[in-house]
Amino acid sequence: MSPERLLDTAALAATLAQLDVPYLRTPTSAEPLPLDPAALIAALAQHSSPRVREALIPLFLRHPDFARDVPDLVDTLPPASGLTLRHLYTAAVYLQRLWCGKLEMYLGALPTLPDYFGQSEWGLPAPVEHHGEAGLRLLAEHFRAGTGDNWLSMYQAAISLFLNQLRLETDG
């Protein structure tokens, strides 16, 4: 598969929608990519659009079993993409703890995302501490210092959109 096709936003959106992660708007003509989870995660982490990269969060929340590929995958990506994957995966870890009641209400009991990077790489609190909120806030502060972006707001927007989509699926 060509690198251009792997980074095609519409195709990635269709692939996510096929996995019940309708985080990105999917054109009706878009064809999903035949990707295994690791290839999808890599394509999202390497995408030029921040919105596409953010789709990693709901992907891990909907499919926590995909976490098994993350530690090995991080080392195969270019450094900036590896950092993006570690960052957004860690955000998903803390968001899963913070929103476990709502997520369980919509998705049922799912495996807990392991903390591969938060404590060991960035010295963040354990995900169980304050239901993930302490770690999520410190993660946002860490990345805000490096980028100037309001990461906490982005995490909140990502989980809000994902929970709204889950609610619509349930009500629909």
C-alpha cells in the first residue's frame, strides 16, 4: 500500500468508523484501509493533521486490546511520531480511569489500558490516583510547556466527542 494511501484522511476516517470509532467525518465514498491495528496506530501517529492524530485517544478507549502493540511500535516510528503516540496513548490511559463509569455504561467492561509511559517516562502519578485526573493534568502541563498548546482542553474535547458519539449510538 502506498504511503499516500496510508495517510489519506478520508480512508483513515473510514477505517476508524469501521472499528466503531466515528471520531472523524467520513465521506460516503471513502473506502476503509485493510490495516492491522499496529499499522492503523502508526498511520494515525504519523499523520500531519492534529485532529487525525487525536483519534488515537478514542481508538484506544474503544479498543484497549490494541494497547498491546504500543510499546514495540513506539520504537519503530520516527521520533516525533513516537512521542505523539506515547503522549496520546498516555492521555487515553488517564481518560479511561477518569471516565470509567461512563465508558463502562456504553461499552461494558473493557480491559484497563496499561500505563506504559506516564510514570516511567514522565514521572506522572499512577493512573488510579484521583481517578486519573492528577496524571492527566500533569501530562497536559508537561506538553503545554513544550508546545504552548492547551492540551487539557484537547483531551476534554476528545473525550466529550467520543462520549457523545457513544450516547448517540445507544439512543439511535
